[in-house]
Amino acid sequence: MRLSVIGCGYLGAVHAAAMASIGHEVVGIDVDEAKIAALRAGSAPFFEPGLSEILTSGVASGRLTFTTEMAAASGAAVHFLAVGTPQTTGGHAADLTFVNAAVEGLLPYLRPGDIVAGKSTVPVGTAARLAALIEPTGATLVWNPEFLREGWAVQDTVDPDRLVVGVTAGATDVVQTMKDVYHTAVAKGTPFIVTDYATAELVKVAANAFLATKISFINAMAEVAEVTGADVTQLADAIGFDQRIGRRFLGAGIGFGGGCLPKDIRAFTARAEELGRAESVGFLREVDAINLRRRDRAVQLVVGALDGVVFQKKVAVLGAAFKPHSDDIRDSPALEVASRLKGLGADVVVTDPQALENAARVHPQLTYEPSLDETLRGADVVVLVTEWDEYRRQLTPEHAGSLVAQRVVVDGRNSYDPALWRAAGWTYYGMGRP
Ligand code: NAD
């Protein structure tokens, strides 16, 4: 099938390459010329495991092309909308400027029978509004939210947990076309949920709200553990054995960040307020507040670990990306902690296997060091903020101890075994652990 993907960021570039990898002829369209130039050369403009491979092979096969010209969407049977929906400046709602511009730009190229498939995360009610703009062209809108996880995006796109397609009543041809698009997943028996627009839009924000709530729940338990001497890690293990609860997403630490969870829960709250249902998701404000407090807590722990004297102390910050296996630094808790320590006068050195370039662009005031050993050398305190395997599994307390000035570690992700680090002479601080 011929497909177009409008917006080639973390979602769109992966979607375009993944669709080409399963046999479709795909054109990726973006307004960012540098991004398009990189993609056209078969080079991933961001770090995502497995993306380079499918990008290179797609471009080489001739089935995957990239352009800044919206006219190239002409002739595609399905047009995916994958542009950003960031938080508005000065508010909590989603900024739909890019979605509106993409749809406006696409309208002249739509033909009767085309499908426009919305993948961006949008406030409930957006699809119905966009459908009214699209329908006069004879094209049909479906809402097909995306659930990919950065770091596993290729796998999640080719082999998702479920597919959700929101349609208007009676749109059976459209549903079949969407099944043809995702033919490999459909052939495997992946759950394919056909629903209305509002449900499709809400499924996505509900899923993110649930995940954010689960993380903030355990972080709230960490706050209580901190004043009672309890160990939140053991608590999470113990409650996690209950299958109704489950252990995943119960890792207490400095909390969530990134380009999705924080802005999605805020946009959901803002939309619920508009709909007169503020109280229904009022708890998400608390989820957000708990999450942000954990960043304060990490800073407090570092200051405490340095006996309150931060000025010109070397702080080795392990991690910059909002999570491992990604170079995405949007709303990264790691960088917020690093920046705040820098603001207190510390000599902060940040390392990360993938995200240093992005971090340096947004936080030029910090010092970046690609080598882990150099970052650790002479440090007065080590702060683990992004749980890359390089820091979590491969770094031993003995090796780190041979480089630092003081054996003091603040484990912002509860990734280390405190007994092991203490046995190697370290003073260990975790999040919600004694
Ligand atoms: P992103 O910022 O990485 O990419 C958005 C892209 O859209 C950018 O490259 C931008 O240049 C492009 N763009 C903006 N206006 C355009 C226009 N008029 N025409 C063509 N291109 C345009 O964002 P992202 O992380 O890929 O997220 C995109 C959407 O997908 C958001 O709604 C997000 O919430 C949702 N989403 C993201 C993820 C994720 O893990 N990143 C997962 C699921 C859903």
C-alpha cells in the first residue's frame, strides 16, 4: 500500500520506517529540513535501537522516501498524522497548532476514499473536529493512537500489544484498510479494537494516566518510607507478587519524564476541566506533584550527602536522557536534578551514552563528559539518575571507588544493591530506602 506519514519525529520516523519494513511504500513528510535530510540519507536523527537498520534498508529498497513537500502525500491510501502535541506555553493543555497545520496542509491533496489516520496524542474531541474538516474532501478520518515506548519503538510498532482504531459508525471498508496496513500484526492475532473516536482518544491518555499513577503511587510510598525507616524496594517486591498489582512500573526513584507522560496527564486534566469533569481526574494533579517532588528529594539527598556544602564540589551525574535506551531529554528528571545542583554552585559533570548532544543544546551551562571514568574521577558524590546498563549493571562499586574522591552515591533509581556498595566502603543513599 502507499502510505504517507506526516511528522517524522520519534513516532513518525519509526512509523514510516517500520511500515516500509513490512512491505508498504511510504513517504515521510516533515517541516524540519535537517531531519528530512538525515532521514533521506538513511540516518536516524535520534537514537532508537533498531531504527538505523530499517531506515537504511527501507531507503535502499526505494520503498521509503522523505520530503518536506506535503504534495508528496498525493496518491497515498492512508495518511498518518504523527506531529507533536506539546504542552502549551504557560498552560497545561495540549498545543494543537501542529496537528491543525498538518491537517490544513494535507487537505488539498486528499482524494475521495483516502484515509487520514491520527496517531498523535490529542485531547478527546479533537478527532470529531478534524473529521468535519476532512470529510468534504471525500476522505475519512480514523483515530489510531500510538502506544510505542521509546527504546523499544521499532518492536512496538511492528509488533504492538494491541491496535486501536476509532471510526465513525458503519466504516467497515476503512477498518479493513487499517487491517491491511497492519497486516503482519493482524496475522499474528494482535488484539484489534474498533471503537468510536472518543474512546480511541481516551484509551491513549487513560493508559498514560494509569502508568503515571502507578509510578507516583510507589513514589508516594517512598515518601512515607523515608520518614518511617521502611524500604520501598522491599515493599514494591512484596505488593508486586500480588498479580492484581504486579511489580512492573513500581520502581521508586526520581520519577517519570519525557515527551509523553508529564504533558499527557496535564493535558488530560485540562481537557477534563473543559468538559466539566475536573474532579474525575483531580488525582492526576497529585500524581504530577508527587512526581516533581521526587526531583526535589534527589537534590536534597545530594546536598545532605555533601553536608550542606555544595559549592565547587564535584558531582558526577550518571545519565541525561529521561530514560535508558533513548537520547530523548524532554522533561528529563536527570537533567533537572543536574541543573539544580549546578544552580547551587556544584561543579556538575554529566555523562550519558547517547543524550549528551541533545542535553548540551538545551542546558549549555552544564559540563558534559562522554567517558564514565572521567566523569567519576575526583567526584565528591556520584548521582545515578538514568538507569542505563552501563551504570546500573556494568559499574562496580570497586571500580567507581578507585576513581572518586569520596565514596558517596545517591541512587536516584534504586538500581544498586546498597549492601554491596556499603561493603565496598560507600555511603549509600537511595530513594525511599533506609
Ligand atoms: P516529535 O517532536 O519528536 O516529532 C514531531 C514532528 O512533527 C517533528 O519532527 C516536527 O518537525 C513535525 N511537524 C510539526 N509540524 C509539522 C507539520 N505541519 N507538518 C509536518 N511535520 C510537522 O514528537 P513525537 O515524540 O514523535 O510525538 C508525536 C506525537 O506522538 C505526540 O502527540 C506524542 O504525544 C505522540 N506519541 C509519542 C510517543 C513517543 O514515545 N515519542 C509515543 C506515543 C505517542
